[in-house]
Amino acid sequence: MTAASASSSFGPFVARHLGPRESDIAEMLRVLGYRSLDALIDAVVPAGIRLRQPLGLPAARTEQESLAALRAMADRNQVFRSCLGLGYHDCHVPGVIQRNVLENPGWYTAYTPYQPEIAQGRLEALLNFQTMVSDLTGLEIANASLLDEGTAAAEAMALSLGAAPQHDDPVYVVDRRCHPQTIAVVTTRAEARGVKVVVTDTAAHDYGPGVAGCLIQYPDTFGAIADHRQVVDRVHAVKGLVTVATDLLALALLVPPGEWGADIAVGNSQRFGVPLGFGGPHAAFLATRDAHKRLIPGRLIGVSKDREGHLALRMALQTREQHIRREKATSNVCTAQVLLAVMASMYAVYHGPEGIRAIAAQVHQRTRRLAAALKAGGFRLASEAFFDTLVVETDAAKAAGIHEAARTRRINLRAVSPTQIGVALDETVSEHDLADLLGAFSLQPSAVSNQPPAPSIPTALKRTSPFLTHPVFNSYRSETEMLRYIRRLEARDLSLTAAMIPLGSCTMKLNATAEMVPVSWPGFGGIHPFAPREQTEGYRRLFDDLEAWLAEITGFSRVSLQPNAGSQGEFAGLLVIRSYHRARGEAHRTVCLIPQSAHGTNPASAVMAGMKVVVVKTDPKGNIDLADLRAQAEANANNLAALMVTYPSTHGVFEDGIAEVCAIVHKHGGQVYMDGANMNAQVGLTRPGDIGADVCHLNLHKTFCIPHGGGGPGMGPIGVAAHLAPYLPGHPLAESPATASGAVSSGPWGSPSILPISWAYIAMMGPDGLTEATRYAILNANYVAKRLEGHYQTLYSGHAGLIAHECILDCRPFKGSAGVEVEDVAKRLIDYSFHPPTVSFPVAGTLMVEPTESESKEELDRFCDAMIAIREEIREVEQGVAARGDNLLFHAPHTLRLVTADAWTRPYPRERAAFPTPATRIHKVWPTVGRIDGAYGDRNLVCVCPPVEEYEAVSGEQ
Amino acid sequence: MANVPDDLRYTADHEYVKTTPEPGVFLIGVTDYAQGELGDVVYLNLPKTGDHFDAHQVFGTIEAVKAVSDLYCPIAGTVVAVNAGLDADPAAVNRAPYDDGWMIRLKADDPASLEGLLTAAAYRTQIGA
């Protein structure tokens, strides 16, 4: 179709999702010198890989139709009261947090806080999260969240292996009373890197040399509380580390692991005000001792100062991460679960220490009364020491009857064994619920009332130490104050609600309201991950649709929704490849070829999957060097496992040789893993499966509209060709059979409650609309590149100087010509009220711009005008009009405090600093701090809330 | 312009070897050029006294705000001391790479192996100084 005909054949939502209007297209094409959008796309995407038929997807639905269809699915999920436990507990999401964080685009459309000057709000919320975790676990330092409890435990194992003395055959001991899904995920990870896992009774185990550490659950999966101090001593005696998987609410009453000698604590913060969501997303946590701070995986928020000496927060110790360390990284985890960590931290801010203690005490008290009533009724309990979870011993016939009676009361109990019933309580359990529960055990409701409960927490394990003592947890008790606190933090951050976020490789497209609305429906949010199948028919339908649609879009046979992030998708995909080779008797195939230009996560994931990384060169144009690929593939032909390749490349180009790349790898017995980070440039135009890939992960939070949440959640499902389908991840608690690849996430389907977003996007765009989005993304990127031509050099391009969906602007020459670093250009863009593009990835000294299809021509022009104006500011330095090291760029960004101060010593006017364009006079997001001194913070690492006086210096700026 | 003292020996990986009054014992660190390229150094992961390294073996890592690099042992030998001051003051590597910024004292297996390293002139040529 031609550009002029766009829209009428599409669903009405398509025009809402796309930025440019039909009337803009002609002008944009004129600038680019193309007659039609078709002609542009033909010139960009190599003909040999073009998809020649329309995607086989249902026709576009309207927003109303999509919402109605999702409502019908939600209604087919039955929201039972959950007493299943297993690390997931229902909770009350405070309305002020649900509406102003979870449902607020000011929070959910922000990106990972790479630009701290315009991210102080969520950085503060994350510092609160770290402080909360640190306080409750009794350990010095906590990270800014991980994907789920299972992967957090696996990361703790990796940390232990890094910190313990190195052994040739390391052993990791896991207590058999850990949650089964945690044991499964840890086992998968351990097996991949050649670590032997022993699942046993840690209290009785004989710890020999070679033990890198052990994992204990406290309280355990059956609810029992035990004193593990002796285990700690014995593990420490062989220089191993003790990790404790734990429950933050229980720790309000129990002596925290850090006080009885544990080295690491992990867990899930879900019950701090985050819906169950059939398994996620939730924010898991990891805390440890100061000694291990440099081995902590994931993101860590730290306190530093800005150039004026004011307190300022930013991500600390970034050099540990995969994008710098590659195969030597501590972990492949890139993202966190920021939105959920923010919610959990706000729950603690709102309730405070007394509130949290009161909630814990109430849950515990009701559990004690339930226990007393059950015992009075003749039932035996597996443990007399518990917090909120009981295991009731009975016989098989009675147990079946109790489960049945509970079901008729719409309560789910855990079938621990045919004769053991697990009952886990939470803050939502009312007196009425308690009576219902007793009814299920054929006891009278009155049995509960007058029993004097016996003590159930051993005296030696009763918490006496304070927690959440920082003023931030003791200041916002009224809803008015809480509302203002949340809004105050939100206002410090630049999200998509204010301006385009042109972050290359991140795809900050529209997160439409109609996609987001179902996320907070109880029919999706109120379901426990291990609820019985018959209660989750709506979710099954959602999964079936989404798996089928994603398979069609990628050209693959099967899709697994289990991986919780792109990095987990990479790991899972490589495990699938490894299992395939093993099943064919080729276990020795462990060499993974990775191009120089690959994202750093690729080599980190390959190492985690037990593979050996061999780097393939890229040519001066940024493409894979085919001659080197051939040579490496031949040299490693006997041991070749896989090639990991990103398409379009990380340089934003559709490489012509991609089909040949795949053929070379296949010829030498390898499998092709396609990194789907740039899938948004392929949808509808070509498909990984058709190009020759065998596995591909998809970032649903990029291509398929799940918002970035300020740095998570994400979802990283993988698609595979038919021959790999038998090796997709399995899960011990799902009906799907166990597979050779094992489980990679705590939940069988990763984070289900955000999958309606991607479902709605595909449903409302339809096959033609999805393709049109890809075409517009390519158009927008090329338009930006063209408009900046002559001002900035664009690195790497394909045919006719065209790029795919993102472009790399070279800022390296300015260092010599004006003493201006790429960082200066990025920070100056903040003064223009923009979020800077990706800095120094994939090439140091450059900016990578990805406008996405959702930005309008006006916004693209505003951005290009800003970039051009900044180029002129650089020219002033080049020409000696402005001084090197004392100019608009060097001092950027400019805070309101600075430009309104009585003293002004800069050699340029305040107005140019603060309001460089007319648009900034109308609306502007101010940086709340000046340029941050990263080195100061990394040398003086502080990762908990600093004393309040230091904050006030910053708040004074508001 | 990076400072390349004449009386030191160098590696292509930007480590230097400095003689001490004690025969066969040398100070090892990274060059002024290297610290300039790395930027603000924030952390050093250094070996323990008594550790032995072969030539070209990694003996530690150096972390700056934006980059992390391995440190390669220029010659084979045993670590006889580690600069504990760098723990609290990693910036010494930026401030005084050849003095307070030294990293390890190494007792060489074979003091003559020093001759295989770059001279100041050769190192200057390599970095284009």
C-alpha cells in the first residue's frame, strides 16, 4: 500500500499508537527522498528475507472490543481465597499506591535510571526499598530488586561461588524444606555451570571442603521456624556462605538472618502491597554483608553528590555489569523489578514500622488461633513453631474431604502430601475467613474464639531489634501526605508523560491505556501462581493466544512464556540448545560464537549456560565479518554449539548477509540464537524463523508494549523451531512435564499479570497494524538521521545510507575539537527537557537514538532542533566564542536552584542555560540535581537512606 | 601528555615495573597513560601476599567509573607486599601512578626477565607520546 492510503484499512487504535499523521508522511518521505513508504522499506530491508504474506493473526479489534475480550478472560479466572503460601501471599494494595504508582504512567513509563539527574524520584524510592530490605533482613547492603525468589536464590548461589574459596568440584547444599520452585531454579542454574547441588536436611548434613554454601528457607516452605545457628557455624567452618530465603513480613517478628550469622538473604517482597498476579511480576530481593558488595548481582542504588556538592543518588558500581564485563560479569541480570520494588517500598513508607509490625502480629495471631482450634479439634500440626503457615497432619481420606470442603468455600489449601494440608494466612484473612477455614476442617467457627493460643515463636527467635527507623518510614501516615510524597518523587523524573525517551535499543514506544487497564483487575491480579488449573481457564486462553500469535510473528513452532526478562530468555534459549545437543549425543558442543558488536548480556548468558565464548569480528561497517565467522565456525566445527546474533544488528542495520550467517553456523553443526532485542524492526517485514534462526527471545517490554516501569518488569519469552520444542523449560508445579532444560523462573509463566498488555497490543493492531508500526519505526529513525545529517555523523548504515529503527550519532570528534564529551551532549539535552539517548552503547563516545513509531513528527522535529542547537553550542566552543571547560555543555544540566541563585558566575546568560528553546519556556522537566560525581559515590559506597539533614539540602530545591 | 619515566620498564598492556633498593624486588602498577584512559579509579581487586603469578597472568582488576580492566603481571614472581593504601584511596592511581599508586611488590623468579619488557622509548612509541 502507499503512504497516502494508510489508516482506513487498519483498526482505529492503529492511528492512536502511531505518532506521525498521514499528512506528515509525505513531508518525511520528501526529506528522505523516497516516493512512498513502500519504496523506503524496500530499500532498508533486504529483499531476500522479506515476509511475502500477511501475518496470520486475527483482524484488529477496537479498544472496547479488546477490553471486552480481556474482561471475558478475567471472568473465566476464579479468584479463590489463597492459603497456598509457597512464597506468595495475598495482600491489600493500598489504594493510594495502586492508583498513583501501579496505574500511573508517570511511574510506569519511565526507564531504567541511567540519567540520574532526571530520575531522583525513583532512585529515592529504590533506596527506600534497599533500606527496607537491609533493615528487615539485618544485613548491611541490599540491591534494588531481582526478578523472582528462585532466580534471586540462584544469584545468591553464584555470589557464594564467587566469594568462597575456589574448588574444582564445588558443591551447593540446598535444604529440602525450601520452596520447590526455588530448588528447581537453583538446580537448573547449578547444573548449567557444573556445580553439584545436594538437596538435603541442612541441619544433618556433613559439610566437607568444596561446599561453596547452603540455602535455607526461614520460615520454611511448610511454615516451620527453626534455629539455624549451628548450620551457619558448620558452613562457615568450611568457608562456605549461608543464604537464607525468607519472608519480609515474618522478619518483623523474627530475629533476622543477618543477626544469626547468615551471609545472604533473598526472597520475594510481593506481600508488601503487590498483587499475586498468577506469579508476577514481583520484586525479589537480595541482601548481603558489606564484604560482598562488589559481587552483588543486578542494580544497586548508591548515594553520591553532584558538582555543587548536594546529595544525589545514582546507580552504583556499574562496572560489575555485563555490558562492561561481558563474559566475566557477576551475572547476566540487566533489569530489576523497579515498579514493583517502588510499590513494596511505598507500602513500607505508608505503614511504617508500627504498621508493618501490626500487620505481621495480626496475621500471626490469627494463625495461632487457627492452630489452637485445629489442635483442639483433634488435628496434629507438623510444627509448633510457625509464623503464618501451618501443615496439618491427617489421613488421606480426610484430607481429600477437607480440600473438597475448602473448594466449596472458594478457598485453596496446599496439598503438601496426600496426608498433609498446608494453610498459609495473610493480611487479607478476616475473622469471617477464619471461620470458613475451620468449617472446611469440619470445626465450628466458635472453636476459634476462646482458645488461649500457645506461644509459637521460640523466645530465641523473637525479634528485638528495631527496623524502618529512618524518617522516610515514619513521616507519611495520612493519605494526603502519602499522596504528596508519591507525587513529589514522580515529579523529579522524566517519563514518557513529559517527552520522548529516544533510548536506542530500549524501544520506548506507547504503553496505551487500554493495554494497561486490565493489569489491575482482580481477575488477573488476584490469582495465586499455583492455583488449580480449573480456576485459571481465562489465563490459559490468554497464554494460548499469545503463544500462537508470537509463534506466527517469529515464524517459530513453539513459544515458552516462562523467562522473566530478556536475559533469562537468553539463558533459557541457550539451555534449550544445549539440551538438544546432549540429546543427540553431542554434549561436547559447548562453543558459543558471539560477534564483537553483541550486547554484553550475550556472553554473560553463554557463560551461565556452561558455554565457552568465542568472539567473532565485526567489519568496519559494523556487520559480522563473514570470513572470520567462517574461520571460527570451521575451527570449532566439532564443538560448535551456537551463534548468538542480534537482528537488526546492535548497530541498527539490517545486515544483508544474515541468511548466510545462519547457513554457515548450521553447516558446522551449530544452532542460531537470535537476540530479539530489535524484533520491533522485524515484525511483519521478516521473521527470525524464516531467516534461519532456531531460537529467539522476545522483549515483550520493548516490542510488545509492556511498559519499562522505571527499570522493570520485563518479560523475555522464547520462540523455538520444531526440533527444539521438546527442550523448552519445564516447571515442577505446572502440569507441563519436566524437561531436560529445567525451570528458569519461579512461576511457570513468568509474570502473567502483565501479559494482557501484549495481548491487547497485538489484538488492537492486527496483522497490518503491527506491520505498519514496524514501517513507521523505520521511517521515524531514518527521518531523524536525515535531519541530523551534516550536524552529526551517523555511524553504520546499510543500503543507500539508510538505517533500520535506530541510529548512532558520533560525538567522538567533539572531544578534540571542543573538549566536549558525549556525556556533555547527553546532559545538555536534559536542559532542553529531553531524556538523552543511549550513551556509549554499542560504541563508546556515541549516542544511539531510537524514536519508535509512536513519536509524532512534531516531537521528532523538536528533538532534532534540540540536537542541532546543541551542535551549534559545540561550534561556539570550536570557534573560541565559548571557553573550553566553561560552557553550556560542560556545566549541564542546569538546576533551577543554580539558575535562580543570587550569584551567577557563568560566562553565558542564565536564560540560555535554562530555556534554550521556546518550547522549554512552555513546559520543562527540571533536573533536581546537577551533574553527578559517579566516582565519589563508588569510592564511598552508601546504599541505604542517608540521614535526613542530607536530604533536605536536595529537597530545598523543590 | 602522559608521563613515561625513563628509568622504568613497561608492558604493552600499560603496566610498569619499577626497581626497588632490594635486588630482584619490583613495584608494579599501571602507567600514567593508562590511568588517564581509564578515568577515575574507584576500586582495585589485588592479590594476597604470597600469591605467585606467571608473566602475562592476570593478578587483579582495576575498576574505573566506566570501565574495568584486568591487570597483567609483567614478569613471573611472588607477591611480597600489596599496597593496602589503595583500599581507602584508589584515586592515588590517578594522582600518582608511579608513587602512591603502586599496586604490588613482586619478587621476580628471574630478575633478568625484566629485559624482555618495553623500554620507556618503546612504550612512548606505542602510545604515540
